[in-house]
Amino acid sequence: MDLSNLTIKKARELLDSKKVSVRELVDFYLDKIKETEDLNIFLEIYPDLDEQIEKAQQKIDSGEASDLTGIPIAIKDNILIKGKKSSAGSKILEGYVATYDATVISKLGEHCPIFLGRVNMDEFAMGGSTENSAYGVTKNPVDPERVAGGSSGGSSAAVAADLAVFALGSDTGGSIRQPASFCGITGLKPTYGSVSRYGLMAMGSSLDVIGPLTKNTEDAEIVFNIIKGKDPKDSTTIEDDKSDSANDDVKKIGVPRSFLKEGIDEIVLENFEKSLAKLKEKGYEIVDIEMPDLEHSLAVYYVIMPAEVSSNMARYDGVKYGNKIEGEDLIGDYFKTRGQLLGAEVRRRIILGTYVLSAGYSGQYYNRAWQVRNLIKKEFDKAYEEVDVIALPTSPTPAFKIGEKEDPVSMYLADIFTVSANLAGVPAISIPEKAVSSGGNAKLPTGLQLIAPQLKEARLFQVGKKIEN
Ligand code: GLN
């Protein structure tokens, strides 16, 4: 039987009708994982697959299967599973074994899915290419000379290479959506606070959110509905939208045209226009909107994010936990541990963050950035008085070549279209656009990004499902 490219629904059907057993399904993926080892996607296959398979199959056999029972999933290396290794792509946590389950893992776990293993990522989720992983770059299954994107590059590559039915990732400034667009799959960044961060290794605590990378919008919706919800273990989580408008009909889609200026690849613009035409064909009204403050998103993000990074990274000092390199004294321990076990990008952001928070400068940088962040939030609120959803490209370019972006700033600039949704806390989805152009990068996928108001994920699913058909 052909088991390739299974969605959750299709896999569910095959498992429930006994056309395939959980073990056969898992073996199918394990074989493919072996075949694609040189793409460097999985960091580890979990050692307890046999037990997981047995438990899931029992649940199916006794007629108690639910949405995800027996469905193989890949997990980003910064999400904790009790008793399993989790290293956030860093040497400082090499060999670290989690002592508790992340809330998303407990929620998925109720269904008895198969947690296949953990997948590669930029160190502590800082980056957009997985080139910052301490465990080597992940290659893009569409073109192995190119990056899979990041920081959830392992998650997106796992789904694109069909090594799992879906994967979990995290998104602080684009880390689910951008790799999804680079690999030609779907990626959802939920509303900030709609999914618990308990058990996610923190990067930027006011921006981080866990979400699914899937083969289509329907799967993203299924997973989101399972992992979302208020959690007493994360005080920033919020209640679900229970208003009547939760499922309201999307009619108008806004395009902040003046934001689509320089530095965008031809193919991205071309595919974006094609997507807009398709949306129009499906009956949506496309209107231009003005969002002048979006222009400041990147600058604001690259002040607030490193500030939060520098605070969150303070715990990795070689004393509390994580690995350690001994120095001559305590300061020596800190220098050696943090200097040698953290990568260059992580250290760069700690320094940047420490600087923008330092006495005498924090008003000028950090506080100011928060003021502009509030303006950006207001600009979204205002836009949603006029339109139901906002459309943008996910990334200004398709997947770039490994090693192509050498200076950090050029890498930061690639986050231009994704960071504003994190700053505003609103949900956004990247839907694959298959390139049809005869241009240079014709075969590389790009992504259409749809952004909805807070807690209105339903609108993204509505539009996504409509244009995927
Ligand atoms: N590429 C962005 C950065 O490096 C986003 C990272 C993320 O979302 N984790 O900050």
C-alpha cells in the first residue's frame, strides 16, 4: 500500500480500518528517515517506540482511538518530553534529559500518538536557517543545496520529506512560517497565549508560541484544537474565543501594499499576486490597506527579542543545570561555559540584549521599542476594522543556499514579513505556493501568509482550506 504523503485524516482512516497497523506505519517512516539521513533532520529517534506502538495499537483495537492515536509526529528539540533528551540545538544542553512533559506533549499524549523523535533547529531557536544548530545544518528536501529555513528547519523538513505526518515547532519571529514556506508545507503560528509555553525552552517570552507544521490547513486546525487552551502552568495563556464571531465568514482581505517594497524576489511577488488572484476567484474582496508602522517591526523585534533572550539565557551558567566547563574560579566557569558551549549567534544576542537593557540605555532602546510595539498592535486593530484577514508573503525570498547569508544582518532582514504578527500577538499561517513561473527559482516553493485578529485562527483555516482545494 502507498503510505506516502498521509494527512492526519487519511492516516486515521487507514489505522481505524486496519488497512495498516501502527507498526507498519512507523516502519514506513523509519525507513524513510534512514534513506534521508544526509539531510540531517532528526537528531534522535526516541528509544521507546515499541512501547508507544503497542499502547497506540491497543487503543485502536479496543475502539478507543481518537484523532491522533498511532499518528507519527516529529518534535522540535526545544519542547520537553519527560525522560527524553532535549538540547535546543545547543552543546550546552547536550545530553540533557527533561524532567517533565511540556503541556503540548501532555495534550497530544492523551491521544497516544507516536512521538518518533526530536528534530533539528537553530540553537535556542535563534536563526532562520538551522545553520546555527550545534548539530549541523538541515538540508531542504526540495533542494539539498539550500537551507530548510529556521529555526524549526528540522520540523519543516521532516514534514516536507514525509518523515512524519506532522511536526511541532515554535515561532518567536517567524520560525514556524518561514521554514514552512521554504519547504512547501503549511505552518501555523497561533495567537500568543493560546497555546501553553510550559515546557518550551524560552527564547523571547513575550513572543514565543508553539504551533504545528503540517501537510495542509485541515491538519493544522486539528492539531491546534488539541494543543490550545488556558493552562494554569503558564499564566500568559488566555481563554478561547467563545464569541459568535469565532467562525465568522471572511469577506475582505487586506494587502499592505506599501510594505512590499525593495528587497523582495521577483518570484515571491509573482506568486503572491497569483495567490491574490486565486483568492479573488474564490470570492474574496482584495483591498489595499495602509499600515505605515509595519516598517518598524524588524527594528522593534531586534531590540525586544534580544532583551528577552539575554534574560532567558542567564540560567545557562554551568551552575544550575546544563553542561559546564571548569574555569579557575566562578567567573572563569561562567566565561568558559558560556563562551565555549554557546554558539556565536546566541552570544551575539545575549550581548545585544544586555546592551539594550543596560542602565542609561534601556529608555532609549527597550522602552522605546515597547512603545512602537504598541503602535504596531494598534495598527493591526485598526486594519481589522476594515478587513477580516491580512495577506503578505511569508518571506522575501525562497529558500537560500546553505552558507549564502554570511553576515547576521542579512539573515535578520529575511524576517521582515513574519515578526510583526509576533509583536502584535496575532495568529498567522503560511500556506504553500507552488512556483509555476519560468523564472530562475521556478521550482522552489514560497508561502502565502495570512494574518488574522487575536484568537481568530478559524478565519485562517477557512481561507486556507478554500484555496488549497
Ligand atoms: N529568524 C528569527 C530570529 O532569528 C525568528 C526566530 C524564531 O522565530 N524563533 O529571531
